[in-house]
Amino acid sequence: MKFKLKHYLAIAIVALSINSAFAQDNVLEYIKDYPKLEQFRLMYAWLENNELGTLLFSGLSNAETKTKNVQASVDYGSSWFSISDAPATINVPKYDRYFSVSVYDMKHNIRGVFVNPENPILLIRPGQKMPKGEFHAVELETDQGLIITRMVVANNMAKVEELRKSIVIEGGKGEIDYEAKEFSKKTIKWGNSLIDASIPYIKAIYPQKSGEVDPITLAAVVKRARHGAPAQAVKYSVIATDEKGQPFTGKDTYELTIPPNIVHKKGYMSITLYGVDNRLLIPNEKIVYDRTSYSSRQNDDGTYTVTLSPTGKGLNGIPTGKAFYAILRACVPIKDADMTVIVNKK
């Protein structure tokens, strides 16, 4: 029998009501705590080799990068922090291309996304004293959190590496006072089963504060694609088939037309290819995995023509060579922008 969403919801209602006959503790509490458990698990793993409040940078990703659906032309920075003792500030550079700072708390709320910020970013908890100065203030629901920076690279990696030096966290090295709830193996098994079953039906919604998203949706988002951005910061479109609905192959050539007017002036668009088999960047001799507003020639009508072929030849070409799909990203998108990509198999 093929289950529909209502069947999964019925199963969830029953499972969340299950008592000690199937679990030694509460499945609902596990699902509610799942985002926080994952955040702390990732933080503690990071702290095995790094210190709180210290930014690490990724450099450009390539076919050996094992992060799924990563953007190839972005230099990522990341740091976990704790402001249990005092507020912290993030000093930011001036950059003539896209640069953003995203701040997450330990509940997996994204408390702010700042694009090319003019002032330092202040991380503060309720009741802490506000320092003097001009800041983009972020009030957190938890003492600990995560910072992710994104700087687009377009044949200027040396400049990006120099600008990294000015991205500095002052503070953020407070104590961590957290005791994770303990759940039985049965509860974890049932909870993960419900989260997994809901993933195909859940839209990726990243809340900015607690209560904006129900527990099962947030847990599914965290498990499927953690640390994303809210719709007002990034808009996505997945392209996986040609004009006849046939999946993309690595043997054929396709021309994609990217629509115009999908981002604001300080934003940018990117289209990146990934292997269907592993959701990673596709190895190729040209070492080209994407096209962005900064690396593409624009048509007179504002559209972009992107050619996908085994060799990567053609206008704004990207090599393929295996079954693939593409993700179009509009960073700082125009509201209600049409993200429809026209595909023509050549």
C-alpha cells in the first residue's frame, strides 16, 4: 500500500502517544529536542580541534569536497561561540561582492542574515549590558550558537583571503553549561523513523524564533538540510529534467535560460550542478562546477544562457559527464521572483 501524507500523520499521532509499551520515554520530547541535540553534537565535535569564537574558513569547494549541495564559488567561514559571560561582536570587512553573516542559536533558529553589513554584528542575551557603539544587534535565545559567513569568489581568491583577516569575533568564549537529555534507544529509533517519514513532505522552512515552525517540521529540516537560510535571504529552484520531463544525463547537451530580475542589486544568482548518485560536485578537467552573476555573460534581455554538456563547451558552460541535477540560487531575492528555468535539449 502506498502511504500518503495523511497516513504518516496518523502514524505520527499514534506513535507520539505511545507509552512505555514501545518506549521508555517520550518520543515527542525527543523530536522537540532533536534540533538542539544536533546543534550540540556538531558543536562538541568541532570543539575537539578548535576553540570557541575562532573562525575557520573553507576555501573554494571542489569535487573532493564531501559536503552535499555545497556552493562551489563561495568561501565559507564558521565558528561556534558562547556568550554566557558577556556579549560578543563580529567585525566585518567591506566587500564589493556578496558577503553575508548568518547567526544561529542552539535551537536551530536563524536569528539573522546580514548581507554586506555596514556595522559590526553584536551577539547578546536578554539582560546583558549593551556596549557603546553602532551595531547590528542579534538577541539570542541561547547562550551558545553558530556563525556562518559566505563570501562569493570570482577569480579573486587572494583578495578574499586578505579580507578574511578582518572578520574577527571579539568575545564568544564563555562557558558551556548544558546537560543533554537522555533518551532510550527505542525512543530514538521511533523518533528518527517519524522524522525520516516526514522529510519528503516537509518544505524547508528555517525559523527565526521559537514557535514559528512545528517540532516535526523543524526536526525534518535539520536532518535533511541544516543551517539553511530563510526565504527572504535565499530562494531555490531545483532543475532535474529536460523540456520533455526526462532526467538529465551526462551524455547530452542542454541549454538553460535563467530568468532575469530575480535578485536585488546587492544579491547574486548561482547555478550549480550535482551528481544524482551522491549530491556532490561533479569531477571535471575544467574544474568548473557552477556559474554565477559574477562569472557569466548576461544576455541583452537580462537572462543568462548556461550550457550543460559533457565537455563544458558553450556559452557559460559547465561540464557534466554523469547523471546530474542543478540548483538555482537567488541570494537576496526579489519578492515573488519567477524562478522558472527554461530547458532545451540540443
